Amino acid sequence: MDTRQLAAFVAVVERGSFSMAADDLGVTQPAVSLAVRSLEKRLGARLLDRSGRQVAPTAAGRAVLIRAQRMLALEQELADTLRAEADTVGGHLAIGASTGPGARLLPRLLVGFRRVHPEATAALRIDATQDVIDRVLARELELGVVGAERPHRSLEYQPFAADEIVLAVPTGHAFAGRDDVTLDELRRVPMVLQQEGSGVRALTERELRNHGVRLRDLDVVAELGLQESAVTAVAEGLGVTFTSHDSIRNEIALGYVEEARVAGLELRRDYVLVRPASREPSRLAEAFLAFSREELAAAAT
């Protein structure tokens, strides 16, 4: 059933005039007349009495009118429902992050996003960089935010947020607050490393190698999994560790650890977004990324 024909018929009955119905519908009078005649032909009944000064429904027309109004109301309800759903961002987002962005940045963004879109839920998995990338590749995660790229033809990387790797040191340590720690000094202090596969370790190891220093040249006293465990060991006085500056802001503010920088090392990086190259992103994922870009841009100003 063509609801445009029903709409023309209802408008003519309600206005008692083809010309006034045409004005209401924003079409020509001949178009309204044609729509009503087509409806009458389709139903096999005369629906309007055109003999008087005003057009009036016949008995058949009155029966059709009630049902036509009901059908048009249902059509409007359907349109309103679809429009409301289009304005609502909901569903479940599976996202992964390495410990750098996963410790503070992603939780903060996800909480803010849910305030704006309470119908949305998310599961954030924290893992080593390579594990996050592998899970995105396996389609277990729709998005990942990591500290280093691992190129693969089936993956797409995009810059997400800026970060700096600093040296976390125990409170009161001789390095605390310095930005001129030398490589010779670094060789002489106990060093805590994150596990292989972490973005922080990969970036630090590469930059140290560029300056002629290998991990075996350092006094490595422990390899303690991911970021939180390494920073906890530093807070307990075991040694120093390279870690994400963003991830230890709270620990610094609370006085658990302090920060330092090694002269000459360029330890700035972008957290990168990783997702399947051939997968069409969900509306929820696109909404989260748009929200994140706005939040990160605002924070940078």
C-alpha cells in the first residue's frame, strides 16, 4: 500500500478540499487528485463524494479513513523510532590497550564517553603491546591503543595521543627531578625492566642502542611484567625504570615516585590506534574515536 496515496486521501477528507490538501502536502492539486483516484482504483471503491461544495467521504471512505490514519500514525512512529536510534549510540565496544595508555588515558576517555552515551558499554583489556595487536588481528578486539607499531598488512595504524617515556625513580633518589642524567650514571643504578613485548621496553631499548648502550650494559635487577608492577618495585626502592609519564602522574602527585630524564635520549612517542584494515568500523567505535579526538585536542590546548 502506497502511504502517499493514503496521506493524500486523509488530507482531502480532513480539509474538505483538494486544493487545500495540496497546499498542506506541498504538492499540486492534480497530484492529489491522481493519488486519490489511484487509491480508489486499487481498493475498488469510491471513497469521496465530490458532488457537494465540500468533498466528503463515502461510507467506504469513512471505513478507509480510520485505518488510513492508523497506518500513517504507525509509519510516523516507525520513522521517529529509527531517527531516535540514529541519534543514540549504544552497544558494546571491545577495546584493548597496552599498559601505558591503559593505565590512565583509556579509562578516563571511556568514563567520559559513557557519560555522554550511557547506552554504550565497553570492555577494556590491558595487555602487552604485542598481545593487544594479536587480539585485534584475531578480531577479538575491535580497537587497540598501544605504544608501538608492529606492521602487518591486515592492520591499520593511526596516531592517537602523544606520550613521553621518563625514568621513574624512588622518592628522594639522586636522579629525582633531573633532566640531565647521563648514560654512565644510568649504567650504575639498579634497573627494573618491563617484560619483552611492551611498547615502553621496545622504544627504550631501540633508543639506548642508538646511543651505543644495550640492556646487558645496564644493572638489570628484575623484569617485572607490565608497567604497574615495575613502578611498584621502584616505589619500594628496588631500582629505577623507564615508563610512560602519563601513567605515573598520580603516583608522582602522591609522592610514591619521582621522575627524571636521561640526557640525549629521545623518548617521545605516539600512542597509536590499531584496528583491522579490512573491517568496517562499528558506529560505536567511530563515535568513541570522535569523542576521544575532541577530548585529547581540548586537553592539548
